[in-house]
Amino acid sequence: MKSPLLTLALTTTLLATPALAAEATFPVTPTGAAAFIADAEKQLAAFSLDAARTQWVNATFITDDTDALAATSGAQGTLLSVKLAKAAARFNTVKGLDFDTRRKLDFLRQGIVLPAPDRAGAAEELATLSTRMTSTYGKGKGTFKGQPTNGNDLEALMGTTRDPALTKEMWESWHKVGQPMRADYARMVEIANEGARELGFADTGAMWRAGYDMPADDFAKMIDTLLAEVNPLYTDLHCYTRFKLNEKYGDAVQPKTGPIRADLLGNMWAQDWSAIYDVVAPKGAGDIGYDIGDLLTAKGKDPVAMVRTGEAFYSSLGFAPLPETFWQRSMLTKPADREVVCHASAWNLDNKDDLRIKMCIKVNASDFVTIHHELGHNYYQRAYNKQPYLYLNSANDGFHEAIGDFAALSVTPDYLVKIDLLDASKVPGASRDVGLLLRQALEKVPGMPWTALVDKWRWDVFSGKTPPAAYNQAWTDVRLKYQGIIPPVTRTEADFDPGAKYHVPASTPYARYFLARVLQFQFYEAACKQAGWKGPLHRCSIYGDKKVGEKFNTMLAMGASKPWPDALQAFTGTRAMTGKSMLTYFAPLQTWLKQQNKNQQCGW
Ligand code: X8Z
Ligand code: ZN
């Protein structure tokens, strides 16, 4: 039953927050700008704790009520940030601003993921659409052998199932989760674009591209340059994998030429193919002798123990242990009695040390990597927690995504021996380097085209180049163009396949993962050099190296206070993102792949 008192209370709060137009009273001068920033940081800080708690409760306990609370809070947050963005624009032409004030004004103007226009009700409608889509995703089910199955279980089953009729069933049924989001998504795009235009951007995609310390057009070009740099490696891997899939499944399931069927790659989105290592591995050199999931199971490690192992890695670099509240408040496994958003995320609710992760951990290799990934976010958040509010962020969003992946690159066979997961006698020798590298390549390289295409699709949607009537075809087209994959079943515009990927309903920009893939190898190569590593790059582990840890922490502690090239330089000595480190890491594998592919017609 609806309580009139509660409705009244909510309405009052809603009206109270945005009504203050005090921003207009700050003089349009350098001093006025600095005072405005100080006030804006205060307002944002005051808003953020309750908002974060509301979003946390919603994501870990989805009900109609928590959806409503999250939508109300989300609308308030949007109203506040749009109000501040507009006020920040008043200082656009002021000369003589100090570096920090100018930088923070830019963040205020550019940093809104989904801006709402000023007209009454727009922020509320936008927040309601967003919450509904995220919760629809969280509650989504597909089927396995006809049984309703949640997304988290389907993700794992896609990794272990080798019957193409069953992978097709899972793929097709899970992608139905997107269908009901289509109209909401189109409406969300309209409102956010209206908001972006009021803030002076051509559309929401242009606003997303503006946050990288460089002109937005240069950012899009940089992505294309980096993709072109690493793409030959992807094409080699695609070619070899297609050959092995054809060998296993035959021409009727996977033809020798053309694209790969999307459901055969061990992952719902074909973004990480490491789960099918057993299918792809060559005899002999491919026998690396262990699977991390099996090692964890053999040692009786449960999800908590897996997170403890991740924590110990960071501790070995000199990072302080996670606070006790992390263990009390995190959600590490899927609760049996309620709906949650299983897609992994890391939080710092009070911007100090209320660190948490939210995950539905399974004991397997993929979740072991994801734990390191999420903890990377948490250690970054804590490292920059002394920065002023508007600098409580990463150097760019790719940095945030790269930290934990960089850590996980140190999970080498020798490291597994050190932490007593692998028996020393089982360490694969140099003759197995191809296998180790192939396993890593299947995890990392398919992510290159994939992490580039998600926002290429969205940028075109936001710009209007792709209208709602072409949403799905455009998605299928970029999947084919960049990844060389095709859906296992016919698609129509009744489908909305992008909605079956968490970051689309959740409106999490995705180019960050592309940058992270490049950056993690740059961090890793630099770290191994600092550690004095002389062997093949992929055998290097910085586990236990406090000197490297200290230098790494220096970069993390900078938060968003400096342009990202400064942060990159602080740790690696270079100022540019480059695919070279990744190519160096995989160089021996690429030579091997080219030999394997010499009788193949590669490409699609
Ligand atoms: O979403 C994530 C993390 C949370 S920030 C689990 N990742 C991307 C994905 O799952 O699609 C990490 C890899 C790419
Ligand atoms: Zn992440």
C-alpha cells in the first residue's frame, strides 16, 4: 500500500535539491570559479553516500521498491550534476583560471554519462528507464535443456558446454532478455541526447568521447589506430580457432571459411575464448598441465578464499589489507532467496574505505581473474581517496579497468607454485610456452575488436546514424565486421541483442575496456622491467615486489588530478598508449600462429 506520508516526504526532497540556484551567484571571475568549484564538491560529496547506498541496496536486492528508490535517487543525482554542468559552463570564457579549477570545470561539464534536459520530469523518466533496464537484465533468465536458468549460470555453462545444440539454445534464449528493452532504450537515447545538446554537445556519444584529455575526434581516431595495430594478431587467432572448431564440429556447424558461429567460443558474447582452450590447444605444446579452476577446486578454495588469494597478491606489493568491512559488506556469492545484479562490480561507498565487491563468484579460472580485476578497482579507489571530490577517479576510465587485469597477468605458473596452488613438479617448461601464450591470447585478444565495437555501435545510435529500426542489424553488422562472428540463429528487428550485454542496459561506457586491454600490457611490461625480469615477458610475475608496488601506488594515488599521459608517464616513463607491449608479449605465439595458418584462407 502506498503511504501518503512517504509520497509527501519524497516529493519534498525532490523539490528541495534542485531548487537552489545559488550557482548563479558566483561571480564570473577566477575567484568566483574557484569558490563555485569548492561549493560544487561539497554538494556532490553530500549527495554521494546516500546515493551509493541506495544503488547498492538495489543491485543486491532487486524489488519494485528498491527499483523505485534507485530511480528517485538516480534522478536527483542527474538533476544535481546537470545543474552543476550548466553552472560550470558560465566560466567557459574566463581567462586566468588556475589548472585545477579549469580541470574540475571541464569534469563537471563533460562527466555525465546520461544527461537529462531541463524540462520537468525528464530526469525522472531517464532514471526510471535506466533502472528498469538494469533490473530487467539482473533478473533475466534463459534456458538450459529447457530449464529456466539465470544469466550467471548460463555464462558459466557457455564455458563448459560442448554440444552445439545446447550452446545455441543458451545463446538464443539469453538474447531474448534484450527484447523488452528495445523501446526503453530508444527513449533513453532521445532524452539523453536532448540533455547532451543542452550542454553543448552534438549527442551523448560525443560527450562520452570528450573525457580523455584530447579532442573527442582524436579519441575516436586513437581507438582505430590502436585497433589496427593489434588486429593482425586477432585475425591470426580467429583463423586458427576457426580451423580447430571446424575440426571438432564439422562443416555443418562451423564451416572452414567465413565467420565463426558466436556460440561456439565458450562465452555468451564471444569476448573471451579462454574457456575453449581444451578445444583449441595443439597436442603436446598445448598441454600446459593445469587449469586454475581445477587447482582451486583441488585445494578446496571457496569464493571467500579466492578473494583472500587476490588480496594477498596486492598485499605482497605493499598495499594495506582490505578493511574488515569489506568482508562484512561485500556480496561474494549469489544469494539464493532474492534477485541481484550478478555482473561483477567494485564500490567505494563513502569514497574513503568502505570498499566492497559485488559478484556471484564461481570457483573457476575466469572468476579468479575477475576477482583480481574487481580488487584492482578497490585498491585504486583507496589509493586516491585523499584527492578532492572531483579527482576521486582514475586518470581515465581505461586506467580503472586496467589495474586488476595488470595484476592478474602476474598469475604465472611459478606464482601458482609460490602460493601453493600448483605443485613445483607440474610447472610447464619452455616447450609449453606456446600453450601458455595461446591460453592467454584466447582470454585477451578477442577482447580487442569486441571492446571497440560496443561503443562504435552506441556512438552511431546516439548520433542517429543508426535509428531504432536498425538497432539489431547494426549490432549484427559490427559483430561481423570487427569480430568475424555470426549469430547461431536468424535475427530480426524484434530482437535487441545489445540489451543482452550488461553494459548496454546499464549504460556503462565500454571504450574503457579497450583502453584497459592496451594499458595493462604497458603497465606489465614496465613493471617487469623495473623488477629486472630477463626472461620471456609472459613468465614474469611481480608478486612480492614492493618497489614496483610503491611506484604503482604513486600513479594510483594521483587519481584524476593530472591528464592521463602524466599518470602513464609516472609509472611507465611513456606518455602514449600503444599496442606494442601486447604485441611483444604475444610475439612468439603470433609467429607460431602464422605457421599453423599457412594453408588457410584467413579472414571472413
Ligand atoms: O564488466 C567488466 C567487469 C566489471 S567492471 C567485470 N568487464 C568487462 C565485461 O565483462 O564485459 C571486465 C572485462 C570486460
Ligand atoms: Zn571493471
